[in-house]
Amino acid sequence: MAKVSAKRKNKSVTVADIPHVGPGTPCGDWFRRYWVVVGIARDLYDIPQAVKVLSEALVLFRDEFGKLGLLGLHCPHRGTSLEYADIECGGIRCPYHGWLFDVSGQCLEMPAEPKDSKFPQKVKHLSYPVQEQGGLIFAYMGPDRDDPPPLPKYGPLVDRGSQWQIEPVRHADYNWFNFFENSADPAHVCILHRHAGYGQQSWGNQFFSYTEMPHFEFVEMDYGMKVVMTKPGPKPGTEFVDEMSLALPSIVQVGDTEFVHAKMDAAALIEEGSQCEHWMFVTPNDDEHFMLFTADNYKGPEANFFEKLKALREKEAPVQEVMPYDKRQFMPYKGNIRKEDLMTQGTQGLLGERSEQLSVSDRGVIKFRKIVVDAIETGLHGGRPKGMVDKKQATEIYRLDTRVGVRVIIKN
């Protein structure tokens, strides 16, 4: 159980706290209660990798015995960056004066000190527990580093189908929550993305129609919130449904990849439902930058699914004509889902600093912000916030809800 300082005990959390993830901030302390993704295993070679996570400068490495380490970026001796260190002798050696640290941060050697010096034993550099799961590298940066909470067994990482992939990490230069809460705003899919994959698909009676939008419901879940979009189905007593989930602290699962991006046979998909799990793990570097790690797991019959998906995504070029005098940063963007999101989210500014006038259609955003604020409050008071699993739950596969297709309407 995390300790709560008297100074923080009576502090009220607001939505303005959510964007800020540095040490000592309400959201930053809450975020550190979870395991967060800090790297991709295949991208970690025989050299250290500098990474900024939750406003902390760190260095990720694997020693010559295969053990993962995540230490403070700057050597505690004279501050040199360990990004340029040598991986040798069971640890990482600073190039300046040769101080050697193992993956736990313990100093093993100081070449310039007397041979019988006990000083190395007294030096323990900042280090965080690290685990690899399904190709992603997770770190725990919270208060219980000697006994961290269990790492959930995330579905697409541990229960992989015949086809799975970890996509290349994406980097963005705006606040992490602008991206995360975007999925709590399904109306934007019908409006912003009408020029791209969502507007072009025909399944579900033009499910994401700009003029005839689906019905939106927002359901609070143990892990966070589920967005449920529905339209009348092809037969009486049925409905088209598209669900996506937001799991705390920063996971989004989208279930309509086959319908929207892969453009597969809609008739078959409607009956069978989606067979692709598409999970996005959002890791803030700081308040102005984040990394996006994506895990995909496909269990359907389509051969070479991800190769075809990649080829189709590459064809999603913006459809806008840009005049020679148009020097706006994000032009062109219409027609490419990722560029459309980048433009809108990247120009919003920070939540709590920007001016907003929310309407009825923003009820999902309003609800989700309250869920996040409540989770932060729970964490600050020493409780177990949403999305954090206990030891019993950690033995089970961690799933999220993303049903897409046709279902029978169940009447209460």
C-alpha cells in the first residue's frame, strides 16, 4: 500500500492535473502506480538507449547476460550521460571515470578509487524494475519498487494468434491525454474521419455516416470505460455494434481495424465479428511529448493480414489540394486518419489551460475525465485505482471489450 503524505491527503484533484506527469504531481504519482511501456525488445541492441518517461531522463539497456536495466540517464558521479556507456562486466560502465553499475543500479567498480575502497558498495544509482512481455518492455516507476504490483497478462501479448505484430513506436509532440481521451469522443470519427477510412466503408448501413451517426453509450468498467456505438441491424431484433475501450492508465483498444483499414469483406465480418485486437499503449515522455506502442493480434482466416493492412495504410494519402501559399504546419491532412488525429489533437493545447465549451455530444469525454480524476484520487489516498490488477487477477488474461459486428438485442 502506497503511503500518502499529510500534505497531499486533503488535496483535491481536478481535470487540470491530468496532463502533468512529472514526479510529485497528482497524475504523475498516479501513473507511477502502474507498469508502463518504455521500449520494444527488438529495438534494444548492444548499446544503451536513452528514453524519457514521465518527465524522467532514463537509460534502457540489456546486459551481456540478457538482463534488462532501466537506470537514471546521468551518472551519479559527475553527471555524464550513460547513453554513451559501455555494456560490459555484468553492467553498464560510464565512459568518463569507469563507474560500473548493474541492472539494479548498484555500483560494482570505481577504477580510480583505492583497491580496498568500500565506497562503491555505498553508491546505488536510480533504477526501476523492468519486465518484457510479448515483445514490449514494461517498467514500474512507483513507490513499491522492491515489491511492485503484478504486471497484467495483456491479451494480445500473451495469447497471440497465428498472426501478431508489434508496430514501430510512434512519437508525438503534444500531450498524452489529448490522444488518450480522443477515443472517448466517438462523434469525431464521423466528422473528422469522413474523408478517410471511416467515411469510405459501407458496412453497417454506413455505420459512421456524417449525417446519420450511430447511437453512443459510455459504460464505466473495472478497467476504465467502454464506448458502445450502435445502429439498427439487418434483421429485426438485431443491431450493428462497434465497441472500443479505454483502460487506465493509458491503453486504447480499437476493434474495427478489419472494417475500416483493411477493407475486408463486410458481409462476412458482420456475421463473424472482428478477429483483430488492436491495442495502443500510450507512454508520456513529459507533458508535451508521448510514445505510442501498438500490439496487434489477428485470429481470423485472412492470410498475410498485417502485410495487406500495411499496404492499404500506405495508400491512405491525404486528398486535399494544397495551394502554394498554404504554409500551415499540418497541411495536407484530410484523408489520412493518423494525420487527421495529429492535426486536431496536436493543436488543442493542454487540458486545464485551453478554453472549452462542452456540449451534450461531449458526455463521453466528461464521463471519462471524471473516471480518470477519481482514479487519481484513489491512488493518492493509497487505494488500488482502476486498471491495476491484484495478484489473483494477474493470473488471468487481461481482456478489453471491442465487439464489432451484428448482435441480438437483449431486452431487460
